[in-house]
Amino acid sequence: MDRKIKYSLFVAILFLLVSLIINVKQLQNNKVLNTNISITKRENSDLKSVNQTVQEKETSLQKELDTVKTRENNSSASNNVYKDFEAVTNKVFEGMYNFNPDDYKDRKKTVKDYISDELYKKYYQNKSTIGDSGGVTSKLLETKIYVKTTQKSDLVGLVYVESESQINDSKPKKIKNYYEVTYDTTNKKIKEINNQGQIYHE
């Protein structure tokens, strides 16, 4: 056989062998990769299942807690809960309505411990005008708290607020406000305050 043909045949066989080895290696790598993917998918599926179970348990426990709180809030043993609600509510409205131009910026410190973080952010955090009362002096004259007869896990009440405000040396004006207030009985903080209406009079 001609030397050139032998050499060409040898090169061709060598090329085929190298290609075969590479293909076998690639197949092995693909098999390992597919196995790893299958394991990862199975682990993710297991984690999702565990996560769902935990969430279901958490939801179930929260419902049980709400049921217990609801029962307590509507029982004769709820007097202490109502007293806490009234005490916290009075602290919040004292902080909201007792101020003058010098201490207006301190209002948020007064109420911070009695309202939820969400409510604090909504009314006091990152407000550019929070340090300025605009020359207004305010004084809380009276609060009356009316609690609903039937309650859920949080207490909801209507708060009547009478205050007196004065701008610089002008004549003082009395203001009446009505608020719906929601009290978190677990954290013992006000979580919602919604103004229901306002009346001005001399």
C-alpha cells in the first residue's frame, strides 16, 4: 500500500478515535449534568412543598390566634384590653394635638412607642414639613372613645377629639374631629387612624 494512503488512513482513523472519545466524554458530561438538574429540580420541589406546609401552618396558627383574640375581645374578661386601648389612644392623641411652634418637631417622639411602624412611616417619617407647625399652637381639650360592641382580633373604636388651635396671635379656634382607630391587641399599638370628619367653631 502506498505510503501516502497509509498515512491518510492513519490520520483518518486517529481523527475518528479522537472524535469518538470526545463524543463519549460529552455524553458522560451531559448525563451527569442531567442527573444534577434532576436532583436540583427534586430538591426545589421538596423545598416548595416544605415552604407551602410551613405557610399553611403559619396561616392556621394565625387564624387560631385571631379566633382566640376575637373571643377575648368580646368576653367579659376584655376589660383590661379596653383599658389598654384607651390608654394608648389617649397617649397618641395627646402627642398629635398638644404642641407649639417650638416643640412641634417632638410630636413624633411622643407617639412613636404607641403606633405601628407602618403608621409612623405614613405620618412622620421622611416628611419635609414635619419640623414646622406654621406658627400654630394646639391644645387637646377632650377625647371620648367609643368602642364597638362586637370586635374582631383587633379593636376598632370611634374617637371624638376636641382641641383648640391658634395661629400666632389670632383668636383661638376650637376644632372637633372624629377618628376611626384600629388597635393591635398583640403589639398594643395603634395600627390605623382614619379621620371621619372635622368641625370648626369659634
